[in-house]
Amino acid sequence: MKYMGFRKKGGDIPNIQLNESLNSMPEIPLNPRLNKNIDILKSAYKDCSDVVFRDFSIGNEINAVLLYIDGLSNTEEVDQHVLMPLIQLKSPENGPIFERAKKEISVSDIKEIYTIPDIFKQISMGNPIILIEEQAKGISVGLPKWEKRSIKEPDAESVIRGPREGFVETLRVNTSLLRRKIRHPLLKMKPINIGDYTETQVIVAYIEGVADTALVDEVTHRLKRIKMDGILESGYIEEMIQDSPFSPFPQVLNTERPDVAAACLLEGRVIILIDGTPFSLIAPCTFTSLLQAPEDYYNPFYVSTLIRWLRYLFFFIALLAPSAYVAILTFHQEMLPTSLLLTIAQSREQIPFPALVEAFMMEITFEALREAGVRLPKQVGAAVSIVGALVIGQAATAAGLVSSPMVMVVAITGIASFLMPRYAAGISIRLLRFPIMILSGMLGLLGVMLGITTIVAHLCTLNSFGVPYLNPAAVLKLSNLKDVLVRAPWWAMDTRPDFYSKDTSNLRREAENQRPSPSKGDGGS
């Protein structure tokens, strides 16, 4: 525990113990003597050039101080709606000065504060504080203002069809975007502050009556359990609340898109909004949700179903293609047609490395090129990735380090990994690809099957906030399978998935008999 004493000579100013968190700071009440409060605050904000103490007089008779942080408060509004009315207040002796001052401030959001820690919290949120002589309480004025990024299309999640607006780093903007999607008062937003120094604002959003109460309580409990010095991004929280932190599979989804967050709320899930980042967290998460894209629900159902089948196919290609190639080429050559086997043998005639080493070289090189394209500026990143892959692949083939079929397999694998709609799912595939390749190089197709069995067994043990990770396949139910391998028409998906909530009394999401039917005109037969 850290201590910072504020004691003036003579001992008339109490010591304040500044713990790592404002919430654990002792509740020292404000003193009726204005100068004592100012001495404490100036000692706390020593060497803070952005903290402004503005002395003024209410009605030219009663001393007062305006306290705010430059850059966080709207100084123009403060001058117009706070300072000017109070300075021009006439006959302040008529009635209680504190109540008259509150009435003169033409700002809707004002509240009374009574302790020193409350002052620290309010001004850090951009709310100016007014302290008045002979008043053991202050006034917090809701006039925050800081620079914020404009709402635009999210960069991490490309939009093919759907709303082209994304979350930003300002929490209240993000909550307003959700409110625009879901306008019912049952959309609840519970605030939590996390971080001893950052005091990061976190919002737990859910729809009351749709989300399971036990799920909301569990999410809130895990968030309140976090004790650390600061939260700067949603990734901090994601690692602290997931069930199995050593699993390569994500147990909490993240999104920049308000429409995705709203859709998950309507399913009965919980959204975690974090101030300072555009990425919100979605809990719980299932394996099938990693392979579902937002556009699946905006395009016709037959188009979405075909694209989803293609996505599942290339998921297995991205995970197993190099391993299967290494296994067949090393142990099971009899599985290949003779003409194809002769072609591959001819291409590998000058290659000095076994197939496993060859695959590792190409996969690591491809991953390095992918990361280089991500880290470089956008203007040159894509060019480096594409040109680098072509040049290095051609040069490696010409130098006799890798064979042409291996370059083709690695290229197809890389393209397949790009079909994953969730970046976290792509990361998991990229990680698991290498141990399966090692097993295939040692045991052949038996090693591939061993790797698949291990992954499936691991998925069967995973849970996300009490929900089995393989749902709805874990507990087969026809109504829950309408959005897994196929995307049923909207008029057929008339109920919500029941595995997100134990309360089955509010699962219906649309009226009955919503299937469209041809209109019967007067001229019909």
C-alpha cells in the first residue's frame, strides 16, 4: 500500500492515504473552511499543470473556487453557464447560498459531492467542481468535453452488407449506438470501474428478461474480481474472465460492430463495453459462432447457407491441408494416383529436405509475410504481402529449396485461413496447424487423426460462462440447429437458442405463421 501524506505545519489538515484505488481511499469529508479543502486538493495535484483552480466570488461577497482539468471539461460552457451566473448573482444572502447557486447553474447534470475522493473521481471524468465558503459539500457540474474519433466503418471487420458504423473509443458514444439499435427500456447497462489508477469505466449490457440472470451475475462477478493497476484495452479483461486461459480457442468474442452486439443481445448474451477501446466483448461464446459472419443474416438464406458450407470446408483445409500433404507424401504414397505421384517425385528430386521440414519452412515464411503486411502502413502492407509471397515462392522453387506442390499447398492453406470471419478463430487455426504437422511427419495419417481427436476432446471440455463450447451440437435439439450448418430463413428461426439461458419462458422472437405467402388478388383463379 502506498501512502501520500498531506499535512500542513500545525497539523490542522488531515492525512490522506492514497491507496492504489480511489474506491479504497478513506472517505474524508469536505471541510466548511474553503482554504482547508483547497490546501488538500493542491497538495494532491502538486506538479499537475493541467489542473485549474479558479477563484471567484458569488455575488462579489462569498468566496468560491472552480476546479477542473483543462482538456477534459468544456470551458466555454463553464464560463457561460456556471461562472457568469454565479458571479452576477444578486443578494446572495437571501436564502441558502448553496441551493441558490445550484438553481443559478443552467446545466441539467449537476450533483452534490461530500468527500475528497468524490472530487478526484468527478474531475477525472471531466466534470468541474464548485466549492463554496462555509459549505461542507460541493457541486459537480456535468460538462465533460474531450477529443473523440468520429463514427466510421470498422477497420478490423469489413462490411459487405449492413450498417457501416463502428464503435469508437468513447464509452457514451458506444452506449448510444446500442440504444439506437435496441430502444426498449429493458436494455440494461450496469457500470463498473476497474483499475486502481485508470479507473476504467466498463458497462455490462444485457436485455432483462432475455439474458439469463445467472449469466449476468457471473459476468459481473468476474469483472468485479479483477484487481489490477489499469485497463487500457478489452484484451486485458478478456484474459481475466475466460474459463480456460491456456486454451487456443477464444471463449469471449470481440466486435467493433454495433449491429453484431445488438444481435447477440437479442440472443440472450451479454455485451461488455470498455471505455478507451472500440472493441466490445461478447459472452458467452460457442465454437459455431466463430464461423458465423454478420452478412449471413443480411443475405438470402440459401446464399448464406452455401457460403457457410464453403467456410466450414476451408476451415478444415486451413487446419489440415499441410499435415495431410506431409503425411501422404511421407508414409502413404500409395494413396496418390501414379501420374500425380510421379509428378510430385519429379518436382522433389532436387529438394534436400524432407516434406515436414519443407512445410515448416514455407508455413513460417508465410506467417512472417502475413505479420509484416499487418504491421506495415496500409499503402505498402498489402503489396509487401502479395509480392513477397510471389517472389519468395518463385525464388525458393528455383533454388531447389521447396517444391512447387508444397508452394501450392501452403498458398491454398493461407487463402483458406482468410475465409474465417473471426480473427480469433484464424489465430487458433494458425497455432494448431504446426503441432498437427509434427504429428503427421512422425505418424502419418494416424498422427493427423490423433491431432483431430485431441482437439475435439479439448473442445468437449471447454465452457464459456457455463455454456458448453460445442453447443448446440453438445445437446442436440432441432430448434437450435437452424443456425449451424445452414442458415434457416428468418420466418423459420422463430425462437432464440435456449442454451444461452435457463429461462425458457421468453424464447420466442417472432409471432407465429410468419412464412410469406403469395397474395390472392381479385383476378386469381
